[in-house]
Amino acid sequence: MRTAQAYVHRQIYLAVLFVTIGFLALFFFFDAINEISFTSRNPVLQYTIVNALSYVAMLIPGHIYELLPIAVLIGTIFVMASMAQSSEFTILRTSGLSPGRALRSLLWIGALFGVLTFVIGDYVAPRTEKFAQNYKARFEGSITSGRTGAWMKESVGGNDRIVNVQQLTPTAEMRNLRIFNFDGNGALSDIVKAETGTFGQDGNWHLQKVQHTVLTGAAEEQLRIKREQVPSLYLQTEISQSMVASALLEADRMSAVELYQYVSHLKSNNQSAQNYEIQFWRKVFYPLSCLVMVILALPFAYLHFRSGNITSAVFGGVVIGISFFLLNNVFGYIGNLNGWVPWIAAAIPSVIYTFISLGAFVWLVLKR
């Protein structure tokens, strides 16, 4: 039986590899077309075709992370359906392969792919995507987040401070900074604007070309505004370089550790962290979707296929996989809008599809 299980495992590994390579080739083609068209629209940036293809290649680990669960589903369905059509799985069943053992065998495969998904998604993909972003920023000039940049809040001596960073260069230089300091009553006390800023090792920011505006006077009196230009200024802050980079990155491009640290920072400063919490729990539960995928694929081994019906089974697997990921994204948005408990919003799609797959498996094995 171990030989038979090793044979099934090998077939699934090869099928998943084949499907993953096919999807990656497709995504690489579309990304390359988009980047090459970008080079023709911006000749001044000296962003050549080689640079574009290098940038696209750096995005491959991120695509692997996104595609691996659905590749596991399609590859496993193909193998299960092929073995059902050729009666190989029927022979294995008569040789002692019980439904429980078949399920445990596939769960081991799902666990292996789950670990691989976690490693790629939490260690490889975030680093390569940041490297790709910095690589492209060499030609564009900076990393930015929309029109207003990144907004961060911190508490300094019981008073609030709001920091806005418009851009971050590949050399870790901040550009176009605005810092708003508030007093204990919540009134704006002073504004610091700086053209550039760098991160110091002791937690200080070194700001250059600074305009410092101080507001004095009580609320019932006329405010007095004092402006001064200084060449440089040191700012003591707990906002680190990684926090600025995280705020400028999209939440789904951050690792679970970065999301956890950023959520802790937001909560400590009484800011809403709902979106980042949902993304954190999605990062936690996403590798487990590989287990859901193999459970979804197992009932196909108990169906009876005619010649040519495997294509329909694979197409059905693609539809199921796409519906799972659409539902996963939809519940993320719904949970964020309605203020659901983050881990529940992230876990609901996996729970739903797990019950559906287990129900189909029990019905096919016990009822038929």
C-alpha cells in the first residue's frame, strides 16, 4: 500500500508542478506585455525591455503564492479523475485503500503544500516584491502610495502626532514629509514640513530643508503663527523604516509578521486596524486552503468517468477554485465594511468549502 500511495503522491506532485508552470507562463506573459507597453509610454525613464522582464521575473514568487492552492486543486482533480477513469483507483480500493486512508494520504499532501505556501508567502514573496518595487523605483524615482502618501499616528508624551510621508526612495530616503503635532487638548500646536528625511540608528529622523510652523495662543484668543526655516532638524519618533515601508505597501504584499507589527502599532495609537487584521488572518488561513483543495478533489476519485470527461472534471475544478478565491476576497471586504471579527471573516470561506467537500465525500462513499 505504501508503494501505491507513493505512486499517487508522485502523480499529484507532477500534475501540480505542470499546472503551476502553465499558470506562471500565462501570468508572466500578461505581466510582460503590460511592462513592455510601459517602456514605450515612458522612454525618458530608460526603462528597457530587459528591465521590464527582470521586474516581471521578480514577481513570480508572489504569483506562486497566489496560484499554488488552485494548482493543487486542479492537479489533484486531474490525477483522481484519471485514476477513476482507468479504474486504477478502483483497484486500490479493492486492495485495501479505505476512504479514511485515502483522505489521510491526501491531507499529508495538502499539509506539505500548505507549508510550502506559507514559506513562499511569508518569507520569499514579500522580499522579492519589495525588491521588485525598489528595482522599478530606480527608474520611476520613488515608492508612493496614492496621491496622499502614507499617514501614520503615534503618541508622544501623551500628545498625538500625525506623520505624512509622500514618497520613499530605494535608498530609504523619505520625501515631502508633513508632521502635525497636537497638544493635550487636541489642538494643533505646530507643523513641520521637510523636503527629505532619513532614518537614524538611534530612532531619530534627520530632516532636511525644514519649515517649522508654531501656533501659539488660546482657542478664545487670536492665534499667532510663527514660521522659521531651518536647514535640518532631528525628530525623535518610534515610527521605524519598516513601518513607513509597510504603510506605503498594499496590505496583501506584507508578510504576516509585518502585518502583526503594524496592527500592534495602529492599536497602540487608537487607530482602526480592521483591514490589516483581516489581511493578517487571511495570511494565517491561506496556506490551510491547500488542505481544503485536496478534500475538494478527493470525491472525483469516486465518480465514474467516460472517455473525454476528465476535461469537464478539470474545468469544474477550475470553477470551484475560482469561486473559492472570489468568496475569500468578498468576505474580506464584507468583514471590513461590517466590522466583523477579523479571524471569523478570514476563516468563513475555508469552513464553508470544507463542509461542502466533506459532505460530497461522505455522500459518494456512504450513500453510493
